[in-house]
Amino acid sequence: MFFHKKKNEPQPSENNKPEENTPVQAPSSTLKEDAFVESGSTPSFEAEKAEDSKPFTPAPETADDSSLKEQATPSTPTPNAPQQPIQILVQNNPAPNPTTNASEEPKKGNYSTGKKVGRVLLSLAVLGSFVLAGFSIYERIVFAQTEKTGDDSYITLNGMSVTESKKVYGEFGKGKQKKAHDISLVGTKLFVSESKITPSLYASSDTTPIAGGGSNFYLYNLTSDVPLSASAKSDFTHHKFYIDLNDLEEGDYLLYSDPNSSSDKKSDINPYSLSFASPVSLETYSLPDSKTGIRKRITIRNNEASPFLLINIKQAGTTLSSDYADAVLFASTYPEADGTFTKKEVSSTLIEHLNTLQKSLSESGKYQIKVVSSLEEAIPYHAPYAFAVSEDITGNLTSLFTLDEVTWASTYTTNVLSSSSTLAGYDANPEIRETVGYLDQAGRSYADVIGNDTTYHATYQGKESFLFASTSDDTDAKLMLSLLSHNDSNL
């Protein structure tokens, strides 16, 4: 191996040239044990260790051969002793770069500190991303939970969680779950049956297909935790197959029909649920209270996620929204002659009479009455009552489904289609049949049924409907007011 001369170094003179037997420097890869050439005395381990610890100091450029030999020779040889070769210690660590500025040393510390700060910031960024991801997942879960509040969500009791509601529901029997196959809300009157509701079903003396082994329908007040078998019930004996919800106080209710309806043991009471796969949600408003003027919102819900059909009653203030009314008022356009119905135009006289009736019914400020121009307009309007006025009849009519034989038998009659009709036994007058809705086969377009081609909004909900004979002595107005005030409730 050869050493290269540094640039600008003075060339050695002939007198300063090293002797030919001077050993060359060992390669840097040579082990330390090989860095020493055998001499008259072998250096001890301590001397070797001390020699290793000495830093390498380059010889001055003006040093002569004798000075170089003195530095390399560990001891002064005797005259008779053989001359020892120069010992060269190889330093593996590179010598400091003389061009390096001393001020750059602190920069390494600054770089190290900056690197640590960068790592900390990177760690915080990664941690923050995990936190953000976790929050996003949580937010999506919460959104999914709050989003599921539609008609198919679990039906909770007022002021209770799902867990609390399940505990209350779990106290009752389950014998009537999915046993109700038909339902309808007509005005504020609730109809439920274990069989399809038809006029012939209600005409029969056998009520088993309607309520199983029960003789009536009853309500259980979950809020007060009491059965209402003595008050909130139907009356099959007097053709009252419904429960009127108008008079109920605030709270949650279950519907049942067990014979032992007065039992204090909840497990003996089996509330109904509907057999339908699709959810049912019905809503209407009661008439205003006679003292306070406050109405109640009536909601009926059922779905597969919940064990029972639930009725909820809440106070709803004294004023209805613009698309709601206590009664919708319109003119009859289907006169009957010899069992056949025809359609005619409304006279200006009848239109004026309707406006007069509206003023009379609204005079007290308690009731909101909406006058509409036709049967088609009356059908979708939200109201528990439908009042039609005719110039072609002499008696007052109501639906076969809501006729109260005890209260109204002497005031109202029913008019049903003949046995030759495809809707035999159903209400004949379109003004009644079509506004009662689902229960009365409204809008089904039976070929031989006049007025059955209305644009019916197919829901399990309709209006309690009446057809009045137009009078000049305000008799029809008085009858309407008696209907509105008859159901006034005391909160």
C-alpha cells in the first residue's frame, strides 16, 4: 500500500528520505495485534492499551527522520542493540476535518432536538387521526340510532327508554300478539278485530271472530297502571264494536279482550298486536274540552319491532294547524231516486247555506269548521267529522259502523246497498261511504257502485260521517253542534 502526498507539501530532500528498510504503514483494516512489528522486547498489555488510547497526532511537515524515529520508538536503543523499526498505530476514527466550522457542532444538537419535536408532532397527528376516526364512528352510530325513529322503530312508552318500556311490556301475557287482523280509526273511534271487519261480521250474534273468547274490548292505562274495563270499553250488545278514544286522559294504553279483564294480575291480560308486517301509524285530534278548549292528540302505532299495539294520548293545545279541523263541511251531490244514485251540480242556495252553517258552528270560537267544495276535497282533509248537507233527503243519516243505537237511534238512520250490489250491506250514500274510508270500501271502484270511484287515500283511517237534510230553521246546525259537544271531555 502506498501513501499519497498531500497537495502543496514540500518534497523531502535526499537527506530526509526514509531508509529503504523502513516499514510502510499497515492498512486500516489490520488488527491492532498486527500493528506492531516484532522488536527486541514485546510490549506489555498495559503498554499496548495505553498506546491504543493515545490520539493520533500527525507529524509536523518539517520533522526530520530522527524526530520521526524518536516519536515512533518507545525507548532509546543502546548502541549495541539492533535498531527497532518504526511502530505505527492505526487510528480507525477519521481525523477531524480542519475545514469544519466549530459553530456547526451545535447545529447537530438543534437538528436532534428538531427531529425529536417532529417525532412528537407526528405522534400527535397519528393519535389525533385515531381520535377523529373514533369520533366519526361514534357519530355514525349515534346518527344511525337517532335516524331509526320512524314508524318501524321500537315503540317506547312516554318518557321511557327502550329498556324501561320492554320491562313494562314484559309484565303482560302474550297470547294475543299478532292476533288482530283488521283495524280502523274512524274519527276518534277505534275498531279492531281478529277477523276482517265487514257489515255481516257485525250483524252476527257470534262475537268470537271479533274478540276471540272476550265479550268486549277494553283498555289498560299503562300510565296509571290500572285496567279500564268498567269505562273504556266497547259494547257489542248495543252494536258498539269500537272504543271511543276522545274522552281518554293523557297516557299510554294497551287494547285487550280477555274475559278476566278486571284481574289485577297483568300476566292474565293479553294485549293485542296486529298481524301486519308493515307498520301502522294513525293520528287524529280530539274535540276541544268544554271548559279549557284544549284538544288531545291521539296516536295509534303498531310494528313488528314492538310487542303490542300502543295508543298514546297527549294534550295538544287549543289551536289546530291550517290543514286540520274539527269537522269538514260540504254539499251533497249524489241524490237517490228509487235506489239509484246520480250526480248533480251544487246549487247556489246550498252553497250559501253551508256558509251560514259554518258561522253558526264557529260562533263560540271553540270549533274549527272547514267548508270544502266537493266530496273529493273532503276525503283527504284531516278532521274527525264529515258533515254533508243535502237538499234531496228528509231524514238524517250516519254510517252503519258508527251508529250508536242508545244515543242516536231516534235521530239518525242508516242506508245500505241492496243484496244485489257487489257491496251489499255497506253504506249506500257516497257522502258517507267514501269519507268513512277503508272500513267502508271507499275508492275501490266497484262497477255497479255509484260514487265509489273517488280518489281515496288508502289508509286505515277515516271520518265519522253524517248526511243532514238541509233546513231553514237551523235544525241541521243544532244537530251538528250537539255532535260536537256530545263528545266534549273533561281533562
